[in-house]
Amino acid sequence: MNNINRALRYSEERQESELKIQSVLVIGEADADSRTRLFNGLEKAGCRSCHCPSFDDLAPDQLAEADLIFLFIGGIPQQALLIKVGALLERVGNASVIPVVEYADQEKAAALLEQGCTDYLLSPFSQPQLEALLQRQQHIREAEEFFVTGSPAGRRLLAMAQRVAQTRSPVLITGETGTGKELIARYIHRFSGNPDAPFVAVNCAAIPETMLESLLFGHEKGAFTGAISSQPGKFEQANGGTLLLDEIGELPLELQAKLLRVLQEQRVERLGGRREIALDVRIIAATNRDLQAEVAEGRFRADLLFRLDVLPLHIAPLRERREDILLLARRFVRKYAPHEASDDLFTEEARQAMLQYDWPGNVRELENMVQRALVLRKGLYIQPQDLGLVPPASKQPEPAAPPAGEGGMSEARARGKWAEYQYIIDTIRRFDGHRGKAAASLGISTRALRYRLRAMREQGVPLDF
């Protein structure tokens, strides 16, 4: 029991320390004024900082200890910068990478955000601006307690959600089923300035169409058969706070028209009522559908989409942010078996199996699989069989370059894999090392491309770009 208590206490202390931005690494050279302003500002904010003059001088322990990394990028050509930052992003752990850019270099900042950086600092900056950025990054680390992510794509999503939270404009969150759309909605509400205000969630697909109008807009006594008393709707219940309309694509067309009017007028009228009720509600809509396609098919109003799609946020599926898979799996172990050592519970074979699986049900599927494995495992450790996944050992890795003369299907598969690798390399070279453009040409995300490149390196494929 003492050992368990010590382990739990150590885990809690480690989680608390991981949430705080304590150590900051600054890479690159800048003019004395900018450098002094940054280091003095970090000191005032209570951060320890160290400096590395260039990318080439980076030591592994500097990256391992950093919670946040600032980059001075002045004077580095954009293509060379993208290559250097791409290599840096592959080496960092949970640290966010923030370029410090001059006004004339904002095009570089946009490219670096696409590459995987989570934010940027525009120079010259004031102490409040620096502290606001540090606070955003701190909030992102805190948010990872319930939206777990270690990928730049996930951190960029949280940074954008935090900025969105400062407005009252409608938000449209898109993503496949099980990616965590409601978690992002709650995150936006949390940082909206009044987290104690009501947060009301409605699943438009789970409520019968005959009840949905009354549920959303409320009704007066006698408005319909069975209305024995007046009832406020979800809009009224969320007044002063946030209303999440989940699965908005399932809303019937006639209710879409009424919803559009409420959004435009910021007023609602109960069924059977004659009085309009003023509203102050942030509307967040979420869907796993392609609403543009729904508009083209006549199933969703274009004017409602324009009204909702003011601040769009997209959550990438788990297969495109594989860096998050093991982080999430360990979090679910802590959730369902807090007495277990989550970092050591999965065998190497189980970890590889999880990384190779495409997770069509996304985070929800992963959570269910881990929960089931904790109950059904046959030993102390979780094996691929406990997760219901085929062990990677039964899928022998293909050689980087197929040996000549083997013949048969194994050689054909190996040559097909090699051709795929060569096509990826040629595409990146065609775009002069710009991975965002290469990924778009390949039809995958930048994060998925980075995962492919890491797998190629592990199989010995030479990458000379």
C-alpha cells in the first residue's frame, strides 16, 4: 500500500509540474534589443531560460528540458527555415515551438504554423503581449488534462480555440465521430471569460423531431397536447453562457430556418407564446458531416451555414495525429486503473499495434479498447491480443529496398512499398522541402506526412532533403 501511495503521489506531482511552463529555450540570434526584451520578459514571467545560438548547436538535453521554445528566424531563407524547423519538430517532446517574427516576416510565420508551430510572437512586442502568449500556452497545457494531445496539430487547435473563446461569434467544430468535438466546445466555454456561466449541450440526432422544437425553444402551457406547464427551452437555459448544438447536420430544414432567425435576432419565442425573450448566448455547432455537401444536396440551408461557419475549427482524426495515441492510452489507464503504472503497462508489441491501427472510431474507440483490455488481459501487462489488435510481429516490416531475385508476392509487396517511399521523397523534393505543400499534393495532412517520414527513417530509408 505504501508503494502504491508513493506512486500515486509521484504521478500527481509530476503531472502538476508538467502543466507549468518553467523552462524556455531560445534558439537563434537577434538584435540586442529584441534578445534583451525577450529574456527580461521571460524572467519577469517567472520562467527559466537558456539560449542556443543556432539549430546546429542544439544539445539533446536542452530539448528534453524545454517546456517552450522560441525561435529567432530573421535572416534565414524560408525554404531552409522550413527544413530546419521540420527537423526540430520531429525532435521535440511536448514543447510548443514559437517563432519570433518581424512584421515583414509574417509570411514565414504562416508557413511555420502550417509546418507545426503552435503560435508566433510579433516583434517588437510588449511585456503584456509576451505574458498573454505565455498564458495561452499555459492554458493549452492545462487543457491537455482533458483534451490530450502532444502533436503540433492538436496544440494549434487548442491555441485557436483559445482565441475563438475571446469572441461571441458562432463557432463550427467539424471532425469525425469520436474525435472530441464536445471537449473542444467545453474548452472554448471554459476560457470565454465566465466559466461559471451555463454550458448546455443538445444532441440534435438523439432527440425525436417532434420534440426537438419544444426542447430548443421552449413552450407555454397549452401550446400542444400534454403541455401542462410552461417550460424554458435550451436557448433560455444557456442564456449568458454557451449552447452546443451537436450533430447540427441532423437538424430538420424547418427548424434550421427558425434557428437562423434566432441567431440573427438574438431573440427566441416559445411555442404558443407571444413574447420574445432576449438572448446572450454563444452558439457552438458541431458535426461529423460535410455541410458544404449537405448544402449541395439540399439538406442544409446555405444561409445557416454562413451564419454558423464564422469561426471554423477542425479536429483531425486520430490516424493523422498518431503522436497522441500512446498519450491517450496512458491517460485512459490512469482513468480506469489509477493504481497501475500507466507508462509501463503496455508491452512494446501492444504499443506498436496501437500505432499501426487506423482507429476508425477515433479517441472513443481507443478509450473503449483500453478499458476492455484492463478487464480482460491475461497477465500483468497489456498485449496486442488484449486490445483485440493483430500483433505487429505477424506483419513483418517490408525492407527499405527490395533485394533482387526473391520473386513472388513478397518481392512485389516490397517493391510496392519502396515505390511509395520514393514517390513521397520525389514529391517533397518537387516542393523544395515544403512539407505542407507536399502533404497537400499527396492528399494527406502535414502530421501524417511527418509520421510517414519517421517510419521511413526507422526502416533505413535515406532522407537527404
